[in-house]
Amino acid sequence: MLRWPEEESRRARISEAGEPRLLLVPDGEEPPPVGDCLEDWIRVPAAENEVKARVDALAVRSQAHPTNGHNGHAPSAPVIDDFGVLRVNGSWVALPPLEARLAEALLERLGAVTSRDLLIRAGWPTGAPGRNALDVHVLRLRRRLSPVGLAIRTVRSRGYLMEPAPA
């Protein structure tokens, strides 16, 4: 908990560390814009149960948005460069061209189902592959992505879903 605006510099340090912050804003003072989901504010004086509810909510949000351990910030979104190198949270893996195209299609819908048809068009733009080619390449891609903390799940009769791997 921080007094606003008196502890503005402390707020910046705690924010940089990726820690939750509850700003105590006196009546009549303009609250700052909230910078991220780990920050909230409340007017003071406030009832103890209201302050506790805000602190508890910040704790829940903090658990839902773990830091990556590198710089205290929230995990970064995976990206693939022009050379087929997938980078996520300070780790990287080089992907062969076909697997890079499949990974790009999955990343465009990170956390959502990507249909088999869309993946086939992404992987083989000039024509459909053999019957099991997609499954074989998704299996290879799964193995490459596991060390960087990404998982590909099969969604029966629908397609595949890429998501952060469970810890």
C-alpha cells in the first residue's frame, strides 16, 4: 500500500519490480491513471473491509499474471522473426521453414483453436500434403516448443491450440 501522490517514486520502483500496488488516494486528490492489472487505488479514509477486498483482488490478479523470472515483468508474447527463430521470455528456438509457418498460424490465435484447414493452408500454400503430414509436423513442433514453455494441444475434430505450457 502506498500513499498517493507522496510515494510516487516508490510506486515506480514497485511497478518496475512487477509487484502489486494499492494506492491510498486522499479525498479531493486526483488518482493517477492505473498502469496495469497489478495496480488499484482507493479513496481514504476507507473501511478496513474495503481495503482488504482490494488487497485480496490484487493478490488474485498477481497469481493470474506471474512474472517470468527474468526482469520481474509479465511474460512476453512469443514472436517469430524472419529467420524462423521463435523467441519467448528470453528463450528461443530455431524452427525449420514449414514448422515456422505452422507456428505463426498458431501464434496468430494463441490460446484459441486453429483449424486443421487453416494450418494446412499455412504450412503448404501450394498444395495439400499427404494425409498425416500435418500431424507429423505438429508432433515435431510440439517437441521443439516444449523447452521454451509453449504447448500445442489437440482439440478433437477441430484442430490445435497453442498455449503457455503448465509450470
